[in-house]
Amino acid sequence: MRPTTAQLEALIAVAEAGSISAAAQRLSLAQPTVSATLARLEAAAGTALLERAPGGTRLTPSGREVLSRARPALDALDEVGRVLDALRGAPSPVRVAASYTIAEQLLPVWLGGCPVTTQVEVCNSERVQARVLAGEAEIGFIEGASVADSLEEQVVAHDELVLVVAPEHPWARRSGAVTHTELISPTRVGSLVLREEGSGAREVLARALTERATALPGDARVLGSNAAVLTAVRHSGSHAVLARAAAQSSLDAGEVVQVPVALQPAAAVAAFESPRPAYA
């Protein structure tokens, strides 16, 4: 049988108070109610749990055995209750999706004083929009990508794309700007390395090249993060076009060098979206 919490509480109260009447007062119950509760517990146990005497009531050896387990059982139930109270009172985190550059360089600062709990997923700009459209994120931050018509958008920051190479790269010492034709052509030490399709920075670069009747090379090496692209630039002779925010720490450390380029891609724009009409 499974005892009720009332039965266990009555047994504990008698053990601590020393009598059924004192236990009833502690529990704010009538004495006959406590007596009946304990009688049902003894009936279920098939043995006496209490010894009644003129001076009070005490537990039998069987009663003490039940008592040793009753206290931890009620403590465990109290803990479950506290957990349920916390779950009921805790607000659900705001689900945020952010593109790589924003998530790595900007979002930690922006969320530093945020008064609500957030849950952040990092993915490329295309995937950010898909997450918001699917209701899997309440807000998204992207850079430089086209925004779906069904999403509201607001510009919250601006960035620029920069061409970077390793300090040993031949372009690091040239005085003239790299042309858009040179940009997409292999050099004697390496070639252009790109982020994956869906990246906002890649989309901005592709758009700028299209305006000059040029396209991204189809055989360019593709890497899935800014960190991987910068590693390729530092160690394999590659060159890359990245958002300044993504490259700034490597530029400051002298790990890569910015090279002027005769291509003025549109500024990468950080934006947030939410499905209509839930925009706030």
C-alpha cells in the first residue's frame, strides 16, 4: 500500500509532540480526525505503530521504522513542490537566432544588460530567417542578407566588408587596390576562400560582384565559420572578404592585414526580424 501524506504527517506529529491531542493541535486538526488517520495507517500496516499510555503516545519499533522513512519521503515531496513552484514562476527564455559574426562579436555585448533570459542559436543569415519564420526563434539578427517579405526588420548596426590576407602574402605590401578581377582569381600563393551559401557577408560580396558583371568562382574553397576562414588566410596563402567585426581581433593582433580593394560592397547590415504581426 502507499500511505498518504496526511498519514505520514500525523505519525511524525505524534512522534514529535508526544500525544495525539498535541499532534492534532500542531496540524490544526480535530483529535478524532488524527486518530482515525493513524488507525487507517495501522490497519494498512497490519501491526501497531503507536503505544497509547496515560502519559502520552509513543511509537512502537514498527512505528519508528516507518518514521525513519516518512521524514525523507515528505522532504522529497517538498523538494518536488519547490521545483514545480520555480517552473511555474520562471519565464520562458526568449529564443534568439544570430548569424556568426553578430553572435561572436556583437551579441554578447548587446545582451550584457538584458533583463530577460535568452537562449541563443548561432547559424548563418539564411538559417536565422528560417528559424524565425518557423516560430523557432522570437527574434533574429542577420548581416547584409535580403530579408523575407513576411518578416519585419530594423537596422541596429552597420559594418563593412574588408579584404584580408596574411602578413606574408604578396598583396600585403602592394600600394594599389586589388581589382575585382584579381579578387576572384588565384594568386601564386593561394585563392579566394568563402563562407558557405546563406552567409550574409557572402551574399553582399556576390551582389557587389554581380553589379560588375562578375560572379564568385564556382571552385572556391568554402568554410563554415569566420574562424575557419581566418585560419585559412593565416596559414594557407588564401585571401578572404569578411565583415570587419569578424576580422577586427585578427587585424589588431597582426595575424592578418587589410588590403585595399577596388570594390565597394554594400555595408553589411545587422538587422532583427520577427514574424508579422508579432513585431515589437
